[in-house]
Amino acid sequence: MKYSRVLGTGVDLVENERMQEVLQRWGSRLKNKVFLEEEQKYCESKASPSRHYAARFAVKEAVTKAFGTGIGPHISWLDVEVMKNFLTGAPSIRLHGKAQVLACTRGVEDILISVSHTKTYAVAHALLIGFSTETS
């Protein structure tokens, strides 16, 4: 029988005002270092882009924390793409590069995320799910 199990969990909280300040200071340099083209298009299409950038930043941090690596040599900013689930519209992620390899190595079969933002904060939670086969 196949059972799901939690392989890791991570959470992150971002101040929207801080993200707005960083975006104003670093502009496209920061955007291109942290966010993929489709993520940037999505955020820029919103009335308050900095809130959506903050939410995506929080998701990327939460995912890397769930892996236990943080952003660094094992996973880069651009290895985690935040997108909408095409069936439900719920936020989801797609892994690229080193993150995809790490997920395969660790037996990660799904990554569940939850994201929320207010005028002040963006918060995200990530849960790595793997499957094991229990034998009697």
C-alpha cells in the first residue's frame, strides 16, 4: 500500500513595504535575479505589483526552507517558479534545475503551497510530500 508522508515544511513572511523599497532601489536587476519572466509578467499585471512580488518571494523562501537548504548552492531563486494551477487557479510551483534534481533525489512527489497577503504582509507555507510503500 502506498502512503504519503511529509518530507519537509517551510514558512516565510515578507513585509510588502520592504519589498516595494527593494524593488524601487534595485528594479529589474532584482527582478531578473529572483523572478522568472512569467512571474514578472503576472506581478506587473496587478494593481499593486510589490505585494505579488512579496508573495512569490515568500513562496520561494518557504519552499527552500522545506528542503532544508534555503537559497544558496543547492537551490537558486530561479529554480523555483510560482504559478497558478491551470485546473484550480490555486498557487503552485514548478521546480527547475538543481531544485528539480534535489526533489527527485529526495523522493519529493508533490509540493503543496499556501500563500496569502494583506496590505502589510505576504506569507507562504510549503509542504514537501513524498510517498512510501509499507510492506507487512
